[in-house]
Amino acid sequence: MQPSGTARQGNWTKNSPAYQFLLVFLLSLNFGIVFFDRQAINALMPFVEPELQLSGTQIGLLASGLSFTWAIAAFFVGKLSDSLGKRKLLLILSTIAFSLCSFLSGLATSFLFLFAARLLMGAAEGGVMPISHAMVASEVDPRRRGLAQGVAQNLGSNLLGSFLAPVVLVWFAMQFSWREAFYLAAAPGLLSAALIWFMLKEPEPAPVQEEHAGDSMSILQALKVRNMWICVVVGVLMVGHFVITWAFMPIYLVQGKGLDPSTMSWVMGALGIAAAIYSIVVSGLSDMIGRKPVMVLLPLLAVAGPLGALYYEGSAFSLAAIFFVGWAVNGIFPIFMATIPSETFAQRHHATVLGLAMGSCEVLGGVFGPTIAGMLNDAFDLSAFLWLLMGLSLVSGIVALGLKETAPAVLARRAR
């Protein structure tokens, strides 16, 4: 076997259905491990907060700091992969780096130490998603692009990051400590990097004939395209919604709703199961009925989760079911971050515009969202962030009304 991933024979040749399946599977697994590491601190916060004596604002800053460096890396590593044409190599290096950063989180003895570790982790993880989506966009049949990008971004990230992370890491922390749980979170990334090295090949660059003098694209030029700026606005709001939920919901369920840590981990795990299912259902549905309908309707449905957390007083199982319904909105994340931008711009700009979409979402929504939510919690009470979540959801659905449809199947039907 050649580690460079040269073309395989038979069913595993370039762009064969079998290779496309392998590509999406490994990228989904890898991004799942990214989120396993990223979500670890949120799931473990009921253990970390009392030992390090963190305030609500500091909890928000931990999420914001990672989002900030994630955003910077998403844009610059995305552009670097476009320029160098070495997407596979950069993906492997990023995977090894973020795995090592998880060890640093487990060593933290103060807020500043932990904050620095999260900054480094964000810088290591940020380039993974734009590179992965660019690989899917160039290697997978366009007719299945929405589904493939949904699976690559959401399936593994939610099964591993949003389901297994709270369940496994909370249990591990209860048996040992939260520090050992961070060490555990670091191991899978090294295995994933090896699988990508041996089993995937470097995608071919965009055809030379597509390149034209003076055809580079600036950020301002990209943002002048309606679909691009709408995806950025919705992304800022919904990434803020996502990061705030994971930063504050675990500790709210324990301290505000009175759930024990184990029960909390399963309630939060329901978000992961929901998002894993919706990553397939919503992305596949958008291939059939269009990107715009799901982008408008699902953010409006997302108010169910915060309302349930605020007012529902029944069983934890029923609360998890309410969360399951509201978290359908997670299915639109690959659509506004990757599918619509990649269908709006030429292939040679994919990693650049995907980096812009993901980076701006993280730097504005992921950085400012949890910090503002933490300040609101400190100023009022632990439930203040839930009202912010509902506002973000409603505005997102309204803004998405301005999108222009890009789904190939829908456009083909309209052209008949």
C-alpha cells in the first residue's frame, strides 16, 4: 500500500462510488473526533467549573476563545490549501495538532491555562472543516453533494462529539477525574490521521483551463453575492446558537434544573443523536425540495429546545424528546456553511469561500455569542442565555427568506 494514496484499482478508482463513500466516511469520522475534543470541555464543565472557580463570563470566554482561533484558522488554512493544493497533508497535520492540544486542557490549573489550551485547539481544528468540504465538493457527484457534505460535517460530529462526548466523558470523569477525561479525548485523532494518510488520495486541483488572469476573489467580492452574505449572517446567528447551547446547557441542566451529571449527559446526548439523524434527513431533503425551504423553517422550529428547558417540568426523557425536535436545525449547518457557497462559486474558489463562510460564523457567532450569554447569565440568572437562543433562531429564519435556490435538482425542474 502506498501512503500517498495513489489511484486504486477496480471499485476504488478516482471518483468511483466506493471511493466517494470511503472519502465521506473518513472525513465524517475525522470531523467527529474534532468535535469530540471540542465538546469535551462543555460536557465536563460541571466538574471543571467548581474546581477552577469559573464565572459565567469565563465559561463563555473559553468557548469564545476556541471559536476565535478556529475562525482565523478556517479562513487562512482554507486559502492555504487552495494555494498549495495539499489538502490531504494539511488535514493530517491539523488532526495530529488538535489531538495533542487536548492533553493540554487536562493539565490546566487555572482559567488562563485552560483558556490558552483552548486557543491552541481552535487554531489546530479550524482548518479541518473547510478542507474537508472542499474535498467533498471536488470528489463527490454534484447530485449527491448536499447529502455528502451533510454527512461529512454532521454525522460523525454529532455521533461522536454531541452524543458520545457527554455520555462517555462524564462517565469517565465520574470514575476518575475530568483531567483523565481530557487525556482520553486526545487519543482517537491520532488513529484518524493514520487512516486518512493511508486510505485517501490528494484531490486533483481545479482544471487549469478554469484559471484566468485577474480572476482571484476578495472577501468583499464574495460578500457582494446575495447567497454568500445571507449564509454568513445566518451562520453567525446559528453558530452562536450552537456554541451557546453547548457552553451553558450542561451546567444549566445540573444547577438550574437539578439533574444529576449522568442524567444531564444523556439529555445532552439526545442532541447528538438528533443531529446525526438530521444530518442525513435534512441534507438529503434539501437535495430534493431545495436549500431555501429548510433554511427558513428549521430555525423557527429551534425555539422548542429553549422553551422546553425554561418551562417543561416533566421527566428528563420527555425533555430530551423536546430537545430532539428542536435540534433539527443542526441539519442546516452544512447547507449554509458549505453546500450553498460551493454551488454558488466556481470550484477553484471553494476552499476560500468555505473558509470565509465558516470563519465568519465562528469569529462573530462563536466568539461573541457565548461571551454575551455568559455576561447575561452573570447579570440575571442561569436561564438568561435561553432567551438569547430563541432570538437568534427567529432572526435566522427571517433572514433566510432572501436566499436564491441553488439545489441542482430543483433548478433542473424549474428549467423544464
